[in-house]
Amino acid sequence: MSRNVVIIGAVALGPKAAARFKRMEPGSKVTMIDREELISYGGCGIPYFVSGDIPDSRELRATSFHMVRDENFFRQTKGVEVMTGVEAVRIDRQARTVHVRDVKTGDQGSLPYDKLVIATGATPRRLGIPGESLEGVFHVSNLRDAERIREAVAKGKVKKAVVVGAGFIGLEMAEALCDMWGVETSVVEVAPQVLPRVLSPVLARMALKHMRMKGLRFHLGEALKELSGHGGRVSCLRTDKSSLEADMVIVAAGVVPNGLLAREAGIEVSPRGGVIVDERLRTSDPDIYAGGDCVELRHLLTGQPFYLPMGSLANRQGRVIGTNLAGGDARFDGAFGSFVVKLFERSVAGTGFTLQAALDNGFDAASVLIVQPDRAHFYPTREPMTLELTFDKGTRRILGVQGYGSAGDAMVGRVNTVAAMLSARATIDDLSNLEMAYSPPFSSAMDILNSLGNLAGNVLAGRNVVAGPDEFEKLWTGGNGSGPYFLDCREEADAKRLLECIGERWHNIPQGQIRELQEEIPRDKPIMVVCNTGARSYEALVTLHDLGFPDVTSIQGGMAALNDYGVML
Amino acid sequence: MSRNVVIIGAVALGPKAAARFKRMEPGSKVTMIDREELISYGGCGIPYFVSGDIPDSRELRATSFHMVRDENFFRQTKGVEVMTGVEAVRIDRQARTVHVRDVKTGDQGSLPYDKLVIATGATPRRLGIPGESLEGVFHVSNLRDAERIREAVAKGKVKKAVVVGAGFIGLEMAEALCDMWGVETSVVEVAPQVLPRVLSPVLARMALKHMRMKGLRFHLGEALKELSGHGGRVSCLRTDKSSLEADMVIVAAGVVPNGLLAREAGIEVSPRGGVIVDERLRTSDPDIYAGGDCVELRHLLTGQPFYLPMGSLANRQGRVIGTNLAGGDARFDGAFGSFVVKLFERSVAGTGFTLQAALDNGFDAASVLIVQPDRAHFYPTREPMTLELTFDKGTRRILGVQGYGSAGDAMVGRVNTVAAMLSARATIDDLSNLEMAYSPPFSSAMDILNSLGNLAGNVLAGRNVVAGPDEFEKLWTGGNGSGPYFLDCREEADAKRLLECIGERWHNIPQGQIRELQEEIPRDKPIMVVCNTGARSYEALVTLHDLGFPDVTSIQGGMAALNDYGVML
């Protein structure tokens, strides 16, 4: 059967759907239009092009075999007709026609279709504040903007830059400017933490500490009020709390799905503007598919709609649409929200819910945090990573995991493994027993994921009582003698430095000597036990419980977490 | 409730069970015995101690906080009594007593128990050939042997070594000798490939090629017949095919479970000697638990017993036993056989079945092979990896994955993710849509796992017809003009070198020009299409099918796989 398919949008989803469909039905016709001239680029690579890691923007448009994906490429290698600089202005569903307009000439035309794919993507959110259109203010909506940014920094025209928004793209762009070009870069974020919603406050502060050490400046919990300048060029930025100089401002305050075209055609669209699709990625019109950054997804933990504009999801959805266009029956059920982002020499990654997100979604949830190396503790190249696990207390089901660490690939591997477990509705007990490929250069005999499941089980059973570095800090800095008894249960050699620095507020009894030296420990105070990573302090807590001490807490992640978090001891 | 627990064996499982139990029941008594003096060491780290990566053998016995796990450590920090140099000679189940003997003095004694744990481990398989007891022949059964090996190589006494067995330990030991100490090292293996049973012949040959390049010599498909020497020291080794000089021989021909003690006590033991346990790790005597290298496991794909001596499984089982000793209800259901091994600058990893194992176990299975980088193809630090997926053709269920590549952590992460999917009985379609955390420094928008699922689906649907580098080699080297038409569908610049070297047997039509140049392609011959990695040759095949060419095959993994495999073009 020969079909005539029109695809609106030629980045990520569109090309993938087109190519898949053409491979399944080489005899059918596909026309793909895009209002831009540059198409089918790896948008997620933009920060690495801006930084210079990727020398030429053509690489973001090239295949792995170095052919640039332009109109000619699609025609010749995929059998797909592409019209660039052509905008869809209206979908006439009755007549099965897309009305189009040439962006440069204004010429109008129409494209009839049997099946239509809406792949209109998303647009960077505009803040709606004065000065947003000044020269030097960028919203990074496409590769051309990226080229302009890179050109400006490469010419040394930018001394001070401000990035608005501490989400994935904002932080990646900030790193690109600061790390590779030495631009004095500040990040303004309205939320009180970086990566709001996807990271817990504890992991976010660990990431923040590292980025500050690498030279980025942060203004968290500040709302941008105004951009101003002279001669039409931005030079200053005012938040509700401070005023900053800036030769360049990059607004990375999220994106908004481009659902207007669909909405105007009477296709169902969510309140936030995302096109609504079923698990076959069909819109409310069965002849029209949609996917990528313009659609609403289903969250696989709740079944509720959510929005997650990611190139990876767009690609997978594109293939599903391509299959279904050819009469197949492929599904895309939704997502757990897996992510990873490199931040200088660290990375953060996660899947599923943070504790706060789980609570907000009605789960009776708890979370635990662990620090452990990626490899056997005796293997020379090990690197620590911190993982935080959120789980449901009643069903013991895993709800999410997030991590912070230097060990990028190793940590991402753990996160992806947990994501696969989320699909299977796995529990913390499954995590305890999880089979992980083992060899000392790659993992511990008891992998960090196993330890994480163990920790969750112990906390849930009340065998372990934990507090995080945030709670430690509150008690430590707020303390005036009435706080808990801080007990360092490491060996004397490890505790020595702190004992000397801090003096009488810090106490040291090695874990193995607690039973014999129990008289030294007050019975009328809460006791907070700390070791290197939380393993020995758990054992100390068990001993103290056995000795009848009623109120004992172990610092999860131990000194390693306190250091990464930046507690001043 | 206070219990008296005796544990026979103090490496991996024993200590873990003891410590877990004591944390749950601090008031109970645990006595752990071991016939060796050195206990609780990380046995999997032995090759890295022999190589010198780990400077001191004490590190294999130390905790992450640098305390050596000796008798005193267990007494003081875990509340566990340890008796070293003490051997269990008989279990009297009626009297609930273990009869023991001091290895040095021969003194006998007995230990009463309420609950007993058998953690007797395994013994390296002896070959039963002449000369096996000569000086210089090692079976690496414990840390003392490792110390002796290292001492000998460190003193420069070893010029030529032979490792017998190309399994995990054999290859790790061979690398240690060759890479770090410059010993001329040969590996003798009776099977025709390295890592028999866990890797396909194709991946095994890729690994072999790399190890040969790094200086190891191999005698595959050779059976060791005799060791000989002079003055009681080994100097020569004879197989059924060759004769080798050797100052040192390391026999790494697998291990045999130490099930004799259990068997003699009337406890159920498998034909191969592994103690039989249920999912709570209880033996046929409900007061006696067993785990680690001395037990038979259940394979989670078949439910059938199998044997997989791994430190990681032993640790997890130890915890399960510790919980159950304290009246808990923890389970250990079995394993999929996940593994990873570092081989110089490459690694191989896997989980579940290879194609051959799946067929042997009665599955209607097929496999596909793919080569793709770990990161976005435009990201500068990408490294290729090769993955081979085995799946059931009827149910589409994933049965296993194995990989070869330089990207260790990234590849292991993929393997662990698939292992988690095996538990969920996931299909190749789940793999196509699998949500992987995405950012260019860590993955592709279409991750290699997604591509692998896609490839399997296309092959199963007959849309893609693939052959591996092994089949290519057969046709290429066996060809005399009557073979297939070899069509390189890369761009001319990429194909040029081969065209010049090979001449008329090699043909080049870029994928995008096949339609217009179809007249050049013979219609009366099978056509074998090749590109860089198999993606373009698939598209070429689709076009050729559409043009009516009846017999077209795409080389999976493309030139990348042919190179790694070592096809001489």
C-alpha cells in the first residue's frame, strides 16, 4: 500500500519517523517540512559545541559516517523529501491538507496527506520581563543561536555571562562558558537549589559545591526582574535580590511545547499546551500522530500526564510512529524521567521520583542515601558515588534513585539498572539481591545498589535510624551545647584531625570499643554517630541500641557525604 | 532469643552471614572456623595483587577503612569468635555438633550448634595428570598461593609461564603475569575458544585478538597431557598438540564445590558435589544453611540447577543466611550468570545465555550483534562497544546479552540493565523502547541497547537479513569467484582503501546511489552488503529488497566487527 505522509518538524522525531516508515514502506511518499534551514541536528549536543568540545556545528548535523543530514541527504539516502524554511500555518483535517508558507518569500501552498505527523517540538520559555529582546540575550532555541553564542565568546567579546535557569541546559551552558572560555559566569535560579524537582536538596547542594569550586557563581532563590543595557545591548540584569553585570544572558528557563498548530486544528491538547497522544502516539485524530517535545507523556509511576522534552525519547517515539504509519502496532507507554548531566568533573543522574516528588504524588515514601565506591574498595582506581533511593514504605516498591559522583559511566549504569527495575515494580528486597556483573575493576562484591537496598530495608525495619548531612548541619551549626552527642566511631587515627580542630564537641570511640567504653557516652542525650560512609556508624548504632541507648542516629553517607555537602566542621 | 551459630568457612559468605546475624541478634553467639590462617579476603582481587596493581596482600584482607579482617577484628567489631587453622571433620546432625581438628596440632574438639552454616567454598580442579605436584605448579586456591606466585615473579625467577584454562581467573592471571611483569605467558585451553560457554565464538575471537596483540600466546583446543621438570621443579608442559617450556604453571581449570562434609553428614548434595539448598538457602536439614561456592544455584532462565562460584553471589547469599538465622524470611532465588572481566585494555561482560546456551536449553533462539559507541557519535571521547543479544523467536523474550569493548563501565552498565530486564521477562520490544538516561557525554539519543532491540525486531520480521564476521570470513576466505557479490555501501572515500587493496572482488556503491546504479549489481548472485557498523548496510538491503534482489545479506557490526574479529581483507 502506498501512502502519502507529511511530517511537520525535521529535528529528532520527524527524521526518525520518516526514515523508519520509508524502510518499512519504500514505495510510500514522505514529505518533511521545517521552518528552519538547519534540520536534523543533535540539539542536546549544543552545549558541547558552544564549549568547543565539538569543533564544528556541522558535526551535530552529521551522521556517524560524517554525512551532513541536509535535504539532499534525506532525499538520497532515506528517500524522504524535505522542505526547509517552510512553516505549517494550518492543518485542515477535513481536507487532509497542511497549509504551508515559505518563511522567506511568504509564498503559500498546501500539502495533502494520508497520514500526518506533528513534530513541532518546543520553544524556550520567555520570561516576559523588560529587556528580554536586547542584543546579547539568547534563548537557545536552535543551532543558529548556538553558533551566535559560540562566535561571540570565541571572539573574546564576552567577559561576564549570566545564565537564567539551573536546569540541565542552563548548567551545561554555564559550564561551557566558564570552563572552556573562561567567561565569568553566574547562574540565576528562582528555586532555592540547582536542578529543582529532579534532585533532592542534599544532592543538589553537593553538585552546587562542586560547580562553585570550578568557578561558577550562583544566585539561587532569586527571581529575574529586568534586563537592561545601552545601545540595544544587554549590560545588566536585576533580580529581586541583586544586580549583575552581563555582556551575555542565556535564558534557559525551560521550554513550552509547540501545540498551537494542533490545538487550532481541533486536536486535543493539554492545559500546558502539549499534544495529547495515546500509547500508539496517535492524537485525537487517528490519522495524525505526534511525538517528541510537543507532546504530553504518561509518567509510568503514576499514569499521570507529564512533560519531559528529551531527544532520546523523541528518537524512540519517532521509530514507534514510523512503525505505526506503516500499519504496525508499536507502543510507547511513557517514561520514568531518567536523566544524566555532566557538571565539570562530576555528574548527576537519576530516574523516577525524588522523595519530595513521591510524597507530592501521594506515596507513603521514604529515602536513604549511601556513599560507596564504584569498584572494589581495594581496587586502585575506585571513585566514590552517592546514591539516594526513594521507596514506598508500605509496598517496599522502589520509586526512584538519583546520584552524584565523579564516576560518570559507572553511576549512569546503576541508574539505568534501577530504571529497568522500576518497570518491573521491583522492591528494595530485589535491590538487595540484584545480580550485578562482578569483577574488582568494575564493582564491589556487594555492589552499591545492593548496599542501597540493604540500607533501605534496615531503615524500614527500624534497625538503622539515619539522618542526612542536611540534618547533621542543622544540629551542628544550630547547636549550643544542648544538641546531640556527636560520636565519631572511626579509628583514632581517622578521627584525630577533627578531634584536634573541633575540641570538646567532637567525641571519638572506635566502633569496636563502644561496648567496653560505654560509660563515656551520656545516656540522657541523643547520640549522633558518624564514620567514613555510614557503614560502621550503623554497626555502632546497633551496639548502642543493644546497650539500651534510646536515641541514636547514624549519619548516612558519613564524613564523605558531609564533605561533599560542604558542612563546615 | 539467644542462639548458638557455628559457621564453617570464613571467606566471603561466612563473615557476611556472621556479621548480618550478629547485627540482628547481638545477644546470640557466633563461632566461625576456617582451616586456613588467612580469612575473609577478597579472593577476586588475587589477580590484581599478583599483577602488583594492589601492592600488598593485606589490602585484600582489609576493610574500606583499612582494618585487617583477622580474628581480633571479628571479635572486636563484629562480636564474632573466629578459630583459624581449625578444620571441620564431621557434622553430627543428631547431636548438633561439629567435630573439629586443629590443622597444626591435630587436636580434636567439638562445637555444639543450634544453627549451622556450611560455607566451605570450592577447590581448584586438579587435572589428574603427571607432574601436577611439581614445584612451580600452582592451583591458586587461596591468598598464600597468590603470595608465592607474586614473590616468584617479583624476584624475576619466572621467564616463561603457562596458564592452563582460559576462563575468568586464567585470563586475569595471564594478564597479570604478562602485562605487569613481562613474563612470556601462554594460555592452554582445551576448548576451541577463550571463555568457553560464557561468550559466543565471535566475541571470544575479538577478545582473543586483543590479548594476542598485548602479547599473550594461546594454545586453544589443546588438552594438557603432562607436566615435567627436573629437580622437582616444573620446566616443561606437553599438550596433545605441542610442547611448551615453563618456569611456572598456573592451573585455572575451574573449581569443584567442597560438598564432601555435607554429603558425609547425609545432607543432600548434587552429582557435581554442590550442596543443594532451597530459596531460603536451607539445606535438606532445616537447621543447616549453606551458600557461596559450595552450593548449587538455580538458573533463573530455566529453573535448572547450575554452578556459579562468584564472590558477589556469596556475599548476597551470606546476608540472606544471616537474616534467616535470625528468624527472618529472606530469599535468594538464583542467578542469571552475570559476569565481567577486564582483559588488558578491553573488557567482556554478559548476562543470561549465549545463543548456543539458549539452544542447548531448548529455546527457539536467535542472536544479533551490533557495534555502536557508548556516547553520542559526535561526542569526542566515544568508544565503540560490541553487544550480542540472544532472544527467543517465539515469545520475543530476551535471553541474554554479552559484550566486548574498551568502554568498561559503560558496557557493564548496559549488561546490568539487561540483567534487570531478564528478571522482568522483558522482550526485544521493551529493549527498543527502553528508557536510558541520556546526555551526549554518556549515551546516544538512540542508545546501543535500543538499537540492539531494533535490530532484533528487524531480523525477526525478515526486514533485515544478517550475517556475522564469522560467516563473512568463511565466504571471503573460501571464495574463489563463486562466492557472493561483496558490496561496500559506504561513501567512496571510506571504501577507497579496500577497493585499492583488494581489487575486483570488492565493489563500492554508496547506499544513497544504489537505486540509480542498480544495473551494476548482478541479479544472479547472493549479495553481501557491508558498511561501517551495519546501519547503512541495513538500509542498502532494504533498497535492494525493494528493487527485487532476492538474496541480500547485511554484515552485522560492519567493518568495525570485521576488524575486531580479525578478518584478513
